[in-house]
Amino acid sequence: MPPPGPLDPLSPAEEAVMRALGRFLLVVPRALDADLEREQRMSASEYSVLRHLSETPDGRMRMSELAAACDMSLSGMTRLAAKLESLGYLKRIRCEEDARGANAVLTEAGLERLREAWPTHLASVRRHIFDHLGELDLDRLAAAFSAMATDT
């Protein structure tokens, strides 16, 4: 039997996966955000900015690159960076290579705040995601998600 074509109806199993994935994409990010808000008074977006900055060798990213990494618009990132800057968690400085651009730089206070929030985020990710995956092959799942994300 040939594999299904792009216009063939979904099988019941495919339909179930599509519906479950759609629900997952709505519910789980909200749950992760709610846990951080409740326990840390920090949004998932704020956590994401601090995490991405902490993962660079010098704690610095160009604002446009940070916005892309966090899947945010540049204007949204500018507003969020202003909030994080007012809290002392990052600084915005002009790019040395391009005076029109700006870099976000993680401060020691920002790194410390990320370290404080990390256990909450970790527990939330385990509870809402990994506790439900059982014996699933995580390497294959990660590869499938990566392939889907690059096929857009």
C-alpha cells in the first residue's frame, strides 16, 4: 500500500496526534508561564530572555537576535528589555559594529535571578512534559520536533 499523499485524509491516529498537539501547544506554554508567575513573579518571556543571554559566552546578544531567539517582535523585545533593565537584570548598550543596533547584556543580578527561577522552571517542565513521556525515545522525539521546526 503506498504512503498517504498530501491530500489524503488523516488516519484516525494522525487526527488524534494533530488534535493532541494543537491542545499541547495551547495549554503547556500557559501552564509553564503560570508556574513561573505564581512561584517566581516572572513571566516565561522574561525567563527566556535571561536564559538566552546566559547561554552566550559573554552574556550578550544583539536585540534583533534575542527577539528572534525568543520568538518575539523587535518592538515586543524592546519593551521587555526595558522592563528587565529597570529591574537591573540586563543593560542595553550600543553595538560597536553598528551604531544603529543595540545589544542586551546580562547583569550579575540577572544571572542570579535566572538561577533563582531555574528550579521552578525545571520542576514545571518535568511535571507538564517529561512526566508524561514515559519510555518514549527522546532522541527521536527531539529529532522529529527539530525537523518540523525547520520545515516551515
